[in-house]
Amino acid sequence: MKSVDLTRRAFVAAMAAAPLVGQDEGWVELFNGRDMTGWKPQTGPGSWRVEDGLLKADGPRCHLFYDGPVRGADFKNFELEAEVMTRPSCNSGVYFHTRWQETGWPNKGCEVQVNNTQAREHKKTASLYNLRNTYKQYVPDDEWFKLHIVVRGKRVQVRLNDMLVVNYLEPTPPVIPPSMETERFLDHGTFALQCHDPGSKAMYRRVRVKPLPDDLPTEGEPYAADDTYKLILKEGAHGVPLLDQHVHPKGGLTVDAAVAKSMHDGIQYGLAANCGQGQPITTDEAARKYVQSLQGLPVFIAMQAEGREWVKMFSRETAEQFDYVFTDSMTWTDNHGKRMRTWIPAEVGTIENPQEFMDTLVDRAVGILEHEPVDIYVNPTYLPDQLEKNYEELWTQPRWERVVEAAAKNGVAIEINNRYKLPSASIIKLAKQAGCKFTFGSNNAGAADLGRCEYGLQMVEECQLTGKDFFVPLSVGATKAVQRKGGMLRS
């Protein structure tokens, strides 16, 4: 696959490509605010009605297709704007490039998801469903928000209010996720609104379109999808959240470049700040500035809690501002008072007794999982260079069982790490059996080694992991670790 341009210029160009919402020239209203003139619901349910100037979805599954006079209800390139409000637990959507069908799910075209708090799946509002999923809730129920969809050639951009969430370039030839019906690719057709089920109540108060010329060129060079790209689409369509929750904007990787790569690859990122003794962020003030710097971007905001001192360095209030907190057992103090960072050989020194070292490492890991308010345990089973060659011998089943049991008991997810290719498949299977949740994580040193969760995707296949086996931050009904165990932090 052609690599994405990791420059600020590329990201700024992508952001600018979708015109600002609200420009009025060339727009045509598709909903008149009085009745369903120009719209045709599927046969039977009667789930759509116009009330108080609003187009309301309320009832059994039913799709409402535009069949009015604008462009003969056949659009290729366009801008579409819809103002939407959802009730709690609503699942709805906006289809484009589709066609009328009397019953069932539309079998042609693409869908932009509308789902703020419906808990049955993790794909949230503004996802280009199963092609570019986003897993974070950006807008609340019971408030109006604006979806802005732009199609130019083979590129689709979706904005939620003013935030660019999707910047999808269809590969050549198109790749259709295997769980989806045929014809899920960019073509031409009409629009449709979705009433998903009786519990999914949505309201649309404005739907308008700006038709664009059919011969607009596609911005960006065409490319062919490789095997990893296809696997990303496959697993995402099967419900595995394509989230890399351990990405560091450093080493030549700017925040803007990270967002651009995330959109290009189809993997949403959690951008993590290193917080702790000797790290770039050592104070509440600096941590809060980091959180503020990422507001308004389609990313999760993560705190990497470094070393065991972090619980005394940061307040509970500050930690709660992050979407989640993660840590590892790579920085600890041994039974002789020696503090070490295990990835630095000089700090570890000679390990006279590997068995004692391992027992201490397991004790420290279990202590972290039981007491520290963290959501994810990252870099799991990492060993210093001095011991790495004996990984299988030293990570005995009883040792790893202690870690797995502590993680499961305390609701801490286990990272499947792309950098170190950890943990092994046998340990992942053991952790799955114990009821642990998992995450993908790169732990990149910079731009050059930020991959596409290749090891994690391999483990999904080998260990038969499903979407239910994964932790997604801020899931409906869930609490953060800092809310459950924040008493260790400063008040």
C-alpha cells in the first residue's frame, strides 16, 4: 500500500477539502418541514412521520428513501447536510448512493452511522459504516447536531458539526467487507434515512443537498489495498474495534500527522502522553494542557502512567480528564531498593537470579493491577534484554495466571502490543478464558514504527477473538478505573 503522507500539510489539506458547513450557495432542501413530499418509506411499518416540522423515526425497522425531483434522485458527487437529534439508545443512519427497495436493509450504497448511546455495537455517530468506523461518542443525545457528508470521486469526507471524522479514499479496485452485502462501494444513487428498531427514536429537522458535477476528480493518488488493509476491513465489519490505544505523538509524528494516518488506515487512535517521574509531563497543569490540546480531534486522549510514583504526582481530578489511563510493569523497584526501567539494560544490570527477578516482576505486576487506577495493562510480559531469550521458560503458566487473574478481577484490559509482539498466543488464549478484555497498542517510538496493528490482527485470527473480547473506552454504562479506584490519587 502506498504510505500516507505524514505531514501537517497533508492533514491541513484534508481538513480544508470539505467546505465549511453553512455555506448556502447551491444548496437545495430535500425536506420541506411540512410533509414527506419527495420521500418514500418502505412498505408496512409506518415508522416515519412529520410532526412539529420534524421528520421523526419511531417504530419498527423502516428506511425512508428520497425519490423527489432534485437530480432525479440520482447523485454521484455531492454535499449532504442533515441536522439530527437522537433519543437515548437510538441507532439510525444516513445512506447515500443507494436505491429504493421495498423491505429490508438497503443492499446498495454506504451508510453514515447515527449512534451516540446505543450499546449493542461500538460504531458511533459519523462512522462510514464498516469502512471507516469511529468508536468515540462526540455528541450527546437530546441535542441537535449536524452531519455533513461530501463525496468527490472516490473520496468521502464526513464532518460531525465542524470536526472532520472520516476522510476515506476508496482503493482501486474497491474492497467490500465480507460481512456486508454486495455493492457497498462508491457509485451513484439516492439517499435514505434509517429507522433501525422500535427503540431507536431519531428526528431530522433539515436535510439538504448541494449537487456537484459528476466529473470531479478524486483528490489523492489511487492505490490498491494490501492484505493488512483487507484484514482491517474484515475484522472491523465483524465487530472488532479497530482502535490503537497506545500511540505517541513524538519522534517526528505530529498530532496532525497521526490523525491523517489514522483516517487513511482505518484505525482510530488513542494519543497518549507520558506522565510520571522523569517524563515529559510531571504536573497536573501540564497534563491538563495536553488534554486541552486534543479537544476537537477525532481521537481518544490517554494518560500513560509511568513508574509507581505517578499516583502521588497527579490528582484524581486531572486523571479523570483523560479518556483512559494505562501503565505497564516496566518501571519498578526491586526488593533491594533498586529502581529500574527494564528497557534500559544499564539500569537493570546483571541479573544474578532470574527466578527471583521473575517472582518480583509478577508481584509488582499484580500489585499494579490490584491497586493502581488503570484501565489497560500495556507491554505485557515484557522482559529485559538479559532475559528475553528465555521468555517461554521464565513466563511459566503459574506466573502468568497470577497476572491474568488480577487483570480479570480488577477489570483491567490487556494490550496486544505491536512493537514487542506481546503477549504470546498461548497467554492471550489463557487470558481470554479467564474473562480478560484486550486492546491493540503500538507503543511507537515515532512516525517510522507506527504500524497498522499487524500483530494484534494476527492474534485476532489465531486466538479467535471477537468484538466482545475488546475494551473500548467510554463505552455506554462503563466507568473509568479512576472513578472506581481513584482513592490512591491526590484529591
